[in-house]
Amino acid sequence: MDHRLIQAALECIATYGYRKTSLSDVAAKAGVSRATVYRAFGSKDRMGELVVRHEGARFIEQIEEIFASAAPPQEQIARSVEFALEFTGNHDVLQRMLMEEPEELFTMLIERPGHTAFITFLTEGMAPFLAAGPNAHLLRVTPEQAVEFTTRVILSLIAHPTTSLGGSAEIARFIWAAIGRPASPA
């Protein structure tokens, strides 16, 4: 996918909102013909899906760096929670859609015929990396389950950031209690 078209789509959605963004707007922003955008995306729904996948891949790439570190698993989770909340909090498109078009965002994230849910996309992208990581043996669930559970917790924090759960370290402790093996007594 042409990065220029994805970037143009992101800029249009941040400016106009998803509902009001047209493929013609994206073409104008990218400085290409409408036909080019229609060939690349096919439809507005497909454009939304490709934008979500692009941003999800960018997110996964940066999260993988956290899990590649030699830090203990709870610290890796705390850092990933902090990163996820910062990434999404600073993401103009996501913030606009959360505030003004939550139903459109929800539609993009859920599983429906011909469309993979965002949680599934993240799980498929991150579970192999987690399985190959140095702390995989410390999981008491499968890597897929660990990623899915953590993603669901983080998505709930994104959708409703006010929490009594404390900071990222405390949230990581809760997550680790659900997915990790208890520490062995010394």
C-alpha cells in the first residue's frame, strides 16, 4: 500500500472525521487522481480497514521493542500499557473518532463477515513474537491468550481512561496475575 495514500487518509479523517471523509478528499490530499485512490482502496470501508491495519502494524512494531528487552515480564507489560495509552492518547484520528464518531471506530474494530477484528489482528501479529521471547515460559496461558487479554484490558482503558486501577505498574500487576505464572518461592 502506498504510504502516501494512508497518510492522506489519516490526515483527512483527523480533519473531517471518518463519516465526512471521501475517497476524493484522500485523492486531493495525496495529490493523485481519484482513480488511483479507488484502485488502492476500492471502497471507503476498505480504506478504513487498511488505515487501522497500518496503524496497528506501526503499534506492533514499537511494542515488539518493549518485549525484546531483558526487563522482567511485569515491567514489560507496564511499559507496554504506558506506551499504548500514550500512542493512542496522541493519535489524532483515534482521539477524534473516540470523541465524535465512536460507533464508526467500534465498527472498524469489531469482527464481521470479511473483516478481521482488531484484537485478532494484534493477536496474530504479536503472539508469535511473544512465543519466541525470553519470557514465554513464564506464561500460564498461550501467547495468543496473553496478547488477547492484555489488548482487551488496554482497549477498555482507551475507551474509558478514568480508572481506580492505579498506574501502569498496578495495571501490569493485574494483567500478570491473569496471564503469568506465580513467582516461585526463593
